[in-house]
Amino acid sequence: MQRRNAAASGSVALKEDLMTIDLARARRETPGCASVLHFNNAGAALMPQPVIDAVVGHLQLEARIGGYEAAAQAHAAVERVYDAAAALLGCQRDELAMVENATRAWDMAFYAVPLGRGDRILTAMAEYASNYIAFLHVAHKTGATVEVIPNDASGQISVEALRQRLDKRVKLIAITHVPTNSGLVNPAAAVGEVARQAGVLYLLDACQSVGQMPINVNHIGCDMLSATGRKYLRGPRGTGLLYVRRSVIGRLEPPFLDLHAAEWTARHQFAIRPDARRFENWETNYAGKIGLGVAIDYALEWGLEPIWQRVSALASALRTRLETLPGVRVRDVGAERCGIVSFTAARQEPTAIQQALAQHNINVTVSRLPSTRLDMETRGLRSIVRASVHYYNSEEEVEHFCTTLASILRA
Ligand SMILES: Cc1ncc(COP(=O)(O)O)c(C=O)c1O
């Protein structure tokens, strides 16, 4: 209904045949839609009602009967998250670990990769700060080297350059699928093909992509993939997951072990568990885990393909509209672009824009140079405004966002 009105108003309208999402229902089931214009889905998306109910319900159960007892009673709901995530990513439940965020997921995989002097790690220009810091950390300790593959003309990782850099010393390819600071979608599957042909371990940071587009680990060909709950999956904060391909789990010794990841089998012995839960730890946020399972099921119910079509169409409408505003420069690069829209304005600093939008109840965020130093330095950027849309955002919101921004920029 709201969509038809937008089309009728002639402002921002998306192709009707691409839009199979029932927007009215999506918004009705998202209480936050009533109070804010939320274009910070790449920060933390608004949770839908079923996720809120699941999390709050479990906390209430814990309060009523006790935390351990609640976990036992909700065992099926807790375990559901593994099946839901397996369906989401096209993998098996024993290839999944649930942890507290994407960074911890990524770290558990990265620090488990055996690396020594002379070994080479290949990464990309848009790499996230935490990952790059870990590369430097391990490189300093072990004598391994980290090398950055240049971009191609479109601004995505050059798959050709990657292929040319391979040799026997390359032990890991680790790239970010969608960076924190732009709408770029790196060609993860083409990179996976190169990694497979060379027999090199491939770790994909899919923190910003999971939940906004279909992701299949076999299609991509990654050995490890990290994701977070709160962003495009619309799950609770403090949740994340790690996928590790069954055939490589045994080769990867987690950097930390506890009595959940391993068993103390004899006084001087322990055995690391054979599945991906070796990357977990014992104590966990049960309400969060249940909520993440519900969030993934909720996304699967909408369908990742319809979600992706609507997210990319809305983002592209937003880019087109932003480009008409005087002084505004859309900063997204790459052959394929997603729901993250990054821009700068000629006269106002990104932080001033963010604050002014907040006065109008509009959420965006600012991404700064230290989060993606290689990319930002190369493009001569210190900070950008990041407006990230989700399928529950409306065409009217895109229009309202742009008219509000235009009035801010005129002031
Ligand atoms: C590309 C990328 N990787 C990893 C992370 C870290 O995710 P988390 O905060 O869940 O640890 C972020 C967060 O913004 C990100 O943008």
C-alpha cells in the first residue's frame, strides 16, 4: 500500500515486479519503524517483533526458573540456531560455531591458521581494521607477511592480480565481502575459485553481507566465514557466528580452549571436539542465541533473494536521488553494490550531517579512516556518511531522507 502511494507520488518508486516483499507487514512487525527513520542497518538493524519476543521471553524464563533450568527447558530453541544458520549458509550444523560477535568469530578462525616465517597472507584493500590489526599482530609474532591485492578498475579486488600473486608460500586468503564503509560487494565467489584451484585456505568476513543477500558457502568456496547477528540479520546484539568447512576443522586448532571446546580426558591430556563448536566457549548469552535463531528463521521466511532485490533496489534509488543533490558525492565503488550507501557533501562534515539528521529522527552513521585505512587513504577520504537500507525501509523514507538532507545542506 505504502509502495503504491510512493509510485503514485512519482518520487522514489521501485519496479513492482521486483518487489515481492509485503512492506506493510514488514513494517508492522518492526516496532522501531513507528519511532525512527532507520538507515543504520549496517550498524544494527531494527529487530522484528518475533526476535524481541524470543529474547525477552527467555530472559523472563531465566528470571522465573533460573538460568541453567531455562537453558535446559529451551534446549530445542537454543539448538535451532544451528539448523537455521545451516539453512541460511548452505552448510551443515556441525560446521557452525555461535559466538558473541563477528570479530570473535573471525579471530577464532584466523588465529587457528598455522602460520610461520615466510608464509604469506593475501588480503584486499577494503579490509576491516580489526582484521588487519590481527594480520599485523600475527605477522610481527611469526614472521609471516601480509600483502594487499590491488583493486581492479571498478574498485573491487582484482581477481587477476590475486591469481598472479599465488605461490606455495601463500597460506591464507582473507578478504571482506562487503566493507564497513561502502556499498562495494567484493567478488567472493571468484576469489573462492582462485583459492580452491590453489588449495589455499580462504576466510571470508561476511559481517556486512549476511542477511542482505543470498550467501552459500559452497557457491562462494570459502573455508571459513564470519558473520554477526545484529546487522542485516536483524538479530540481537552480542551474537555472531562462524562457519568452518568440515574438511578443514581438524587442521585448525582454536587459539583458546575450554571445557566446552575440548574434554579433559586424563590428568595430562585433553581432546579437542571434532566439530566447529571447538571455536565456541561454554558460557553464552542464551537469550541472544535463541533470538539469533529466530532472526535467521525470520529472514529465511521472507527469502534472501526477495530481501536482496528490495535492498539493492532501494539503495540504488537512494544513490540516484542523492546524486541530484548539489554538493553531494556518492562514494560507493565496485561492479556490484549493496544496501550500504556512502556519501560526502562539499561543505558539511559527515559528523555534522549525522548529527543534523539525528535532530530529524533519522539514523545514519559515520565511517572513519581508521576503520578501513587502506581504502580510505587511497581514495583521499577521512570520513563518510553511511546510510544503510533494509527491506523494511520504504520508498517514502528514501524520499524523506533526501529532502531532509537537502534542507540540512542548504542551511
Ligand atoms: C566488515 C566488518 N567486519 C567485522 C565487523 C565486526 O563485527 P562485530 O562488531 O560483530 O564484531 C564489522 C563491524 O562493523 C565490519 O563492518
